[in-house]
Amino acid sequence: MPDYIYLLHPFRHGLYDNPRPEEQAILAEQESHLKRAQELGIVRLTGLCLDDTFAFVIFQAEDEQAACEFMFHDPAVRANLMAAELHPLQLSPRII
């Protein structure tokens, strides 16, 4: 199954460091969503850039359409807290 990465760009500066109460609820929902997907073997890795510019999700999907559906199902994307951008990805055990 192919790998994909989606980058999450917050619309509001400070979202990660100082979320508002309504944003906290959505971020908690996002965390639960991604954890469930990881337990199912869909999500391989998630991370947050320490300068708060973006987060990322590396995951597997059948094809690009399924990858888009998964990305747009992300609670933070659905709630318009973050913009998402999808890219196909080739993981490699070697250093480039």
C-alpha cells in the first residue's frame, strides 16, 4: 500500500502553544482520531514542528483518492483549524 504525507498548517499563530477551549476540544478529537488510525496500522508517524509552523501525518492509503478522504476526515481540517496539503511519499530505510 502506498505511503502519503499530509502537512497541517494552523490558520492561527499560537494554536499549538495556546489553544482556545474550543480548539482544545478539536485537537483532542484529532489526537484520538490519529491514535485510532495508528492502532489500525494506517498512520505510521505523526509529528509537530517545534517552531509551530506545521504538523505532519505519514500514513498508508490504497490510492490518492483514499488518501485525500483520510486527510479531509482529520478533525482539525474538518473544523478549519488547519489547512492540509497532501503528498505521495516514498519511505526509505537509507539516508538520502
